[in-house]
Amino acid sequence: MITKALLFDMDGTLIEADVGSSEEVFQRVLVSLGVSRPLDDIKKAFLNAEKEAEDINLLSLFGKNNKPFPHHKL
């Protein structure tokens, strides 16, 4: 079976976890699916996704105000 998409939701929405940064956890999920990516690439992808979500005011689609996402630091 080919994985076409991955929905990842963790820490604060479904569960509270102390297992590392979101990027580190996401990296472990990718490895479990046979995908290897450097942590810096994953951090950049998170930042890009957050910027895109802010640019289109994504939170407003869910009835939330347009507060910025908590940016991840490289």
C-alpha cells in the first residue's frame, strides 16, 4: 500500500505528551513509514506550513482568531 498523505496531530489536541519536539516525533513517524529526512528539513517544512496557514488565515476557517502559530526555532 502506498501512503499518499499523513495527518499528524499531537500534543495538546488529542494527547499531552512529553516525547520531544513535534519535529522529532514527526521524524520518528516518517522513519516508521520507511521515509528518512534530516531533522532540519522537517523543521523547515513545519515553518513553511505555519507561514502558509497564517497567510490564508486558516484558523478563521475553524472559528478561531488569527493568532500566530507558536513558531518552531531552527
